[in-house]
Amino acid sequence: MSQKGSRHSCLASVVLMGCALGLLPAAVGLAQGIGLAVSPAFALDTRPGLDVPPVASSLPLKLALHPAQPNPFTWRTTVHFDLPVGGRVRLEITDVAGRHVRTLVDDVFAPGAHVSEWDGRGDSGGLRAGIYFARLEAPGGTLHRKLVRLD
């Protein structure tokens, strides 16, 4: 492969990474500058004679609710979740008895990695230290993670 072809191959990889990270507008702008047609799922070189095969993006393969960071926490914690397909997502906090404490997310999301932050408060204000659960409802199932709030 020529040096120019190698450079275009490298740029195609950069465009693909931009798509995978959700930076589609920037990736499309870069792609147009080097003659690539880009979608969020694939990056293809459409110029004749260049040897760059299509590569799938790094969308999650399964629904996941990752451990909160930090956990235990005092004032706030971050909850990461992965969606292999888009759709309606609800992320709520419940107490140990399963009672609703707070809704963090109730919206439609695209596939990919997402983040939500909980400030340790309930719908009606501050909460005591204790054990709570993050409950994720999304296409593909319902998942739970234990959260420990300290004073």
C-alpha cells in the first residue's frame, strides 16, 4: 500500500473511532474531507482503488448497568449504563423495600454508553445514609445495582 493509501487508512480509523465515541458530526466533517461515506455503524471508503474494508463500530453487545462510581458515596455518585439497542430507558433509585426514591432518567436513548449522576437526594429532598438500588429498565431487560450512601 502506498504512503498516501496508508495515511487514508489511518484517517479512516480515526473517523470510525469518532463515530464509535458519538462524535458523528466531527467524524462526518473529517470523512467528507478525505472522501469517506460515514454512518454511526460503519465507516466505508467510497473512492475507487483504496483498500479500506468496512469495520463495525464499538456499540455495546448487551444491556449493562455498571457499578456506580464512587460506591459507597457521600454526596454524589455516577451510574454508567450500556444500551445495545435504542429505546425508552428508565433509571430510578429505590430503597431496600423497593419503594421509589428518585427517577434519574425517563427518556428515549440511542444505542451506546450513557451516564447519569445521582446527588444522593430523593424526590422529596435529602436522604439518610443507607442502602439503595439503581434500577435500569430498558429494551432487553431490567437490571439492578446496589448503592451505599454514607453520611
